[in-house]
Amino acid sequence: MRYRWELLNGLSRVFSLGVYLEIGVRSGLCINQIEVNVKHGVDIARKRQEDFPGVILHHLHSDRFFEELDSEARFDLIFIDGCHSEGQVSRDISNSLGRLSNGGFVVCHDCNPKTQDMMALNRNGECWQAVVQLRISEPNVRVVTFDFDHGLSVICLDQVRRAFNVSEDWRNWNWLNQHRQEALNLVPDSFFPAAIKAETP
Ligand SMILES: C[S@@+](CC[C@H](N)C(=O)[O-])C[C@H]1O[C@@H](n2cnc3c(N)ncnc32)[C@H](O)[C@@H]1O
């Protein structure tokens, strides 16, 4: 695999996922290649419906999207690719986990910056920090990160409790560079779907 939509389509095929949500759609490069029954796209910037065939578009901030969402609404697959600050990605992950159907997945883009420059907010940003913080604070999640297309962290809720402890100051490039394997639970894409199937309920 080389691209995010290959992973997302692989997940939807293997786990029979039908309702997709993408936070941050920009030009539609990803969402327009997703093969599921129902697609929702959220973006703060206004988009033209004709550029997003078959997509239900929501023009608003992701925080407001979740606030205003019908209490019954659930998604099988949520792709987070909006603002890349740790605070926003953490909120998007938390809100997404709260709206996930049983057996669903949240996938976060840009989680494995390979150089210090890539940690700029307009590039990969702080997505990796949101993933590490999630693993520290939420023991009932399982995270696997595929090492292509800037790093794709697949997150699901799990019955098994997993402690992930970090004692030192970790929000910096040197720490990530030394600990990226265990911090992100990096796996090669040849492990798909075994790496995900292994322990999911
Ligand atoms: C990196 S681009 C998305 C790329 C797209 N997912 C793809 O794979 O081709 C980020 C997009 O997120 C939107 N965005 C940024 N912050 C957002 C937020 N808090 N809520 C909704 N959209 C946001 C921007 O307008 C931009 O279109």
C-alpha cells in the first residue's frame, strides 16, 4: 500500500464498513476514492457539491459538527485529517470514538513525521502527539500505525486494557525519533489486515 485511501478501502472491505466520515476533505482527493455506501465530509472551507459526487458535505468546524450531530448518529470509519494541532486532533479523536459504531475504526493521518521540519503545523504537525497522549490516557484503545503516506494510525476501542507509560518529557523531536516504533506501534503495511485483526474484539 502507498496511499491513505488504499488503507481506508482495505478496512472497509475486510470489516464490511458502510458509513464513512472524513474530517478535512480539501480537494476531495481522498474521500472521492472511498468505496462505501454513505460518505460524510466535514470542512471549515466551503466546497462545491459537484466536486464531491455522492458525498454529504458539512461546511463547519469539526467541533461544531460533533456538537450539532444527531444523538443517534454513528459512523463505521472516521478519517481525521483537519487541523494538525495536538489539541484539535485529540478532540477530533475523542469525539470520533464517541460516535463510532461497534467494530468501527478511527484513522488519523500524518502521525509519523520523518524529519523535524515535518512537525510544522502546516505539515504533519502534532498528530503524533495526540496519538501518544491517547495511548497514555486511554487504556481501552488499540493503536496500530502503518508506515506509509506520512503515517496512518488506526484506532479502535478494545476490551483489553493496555497501559502505556512515558516517564520523561516526550513532546519533542528527539524523543519521537528515538521511540517512534513503540510510541506509535509502527507496523509495515504487509501486516494488513493481520495487525488489526490480531486483537480487535
Ligand atoms: C490536510 S487537508 C485534508 C486533505 C484530505 N483529507 C485528503 O486526504 O486529500 C486539511 C483540510 O482540513 C480543513 N480543516 C482544518 N481544520 C478543520 C476543522 N477544525 N474542522 C473542519 N475542517 C478543518 C481545511 O480546510 C483543509 O481543507
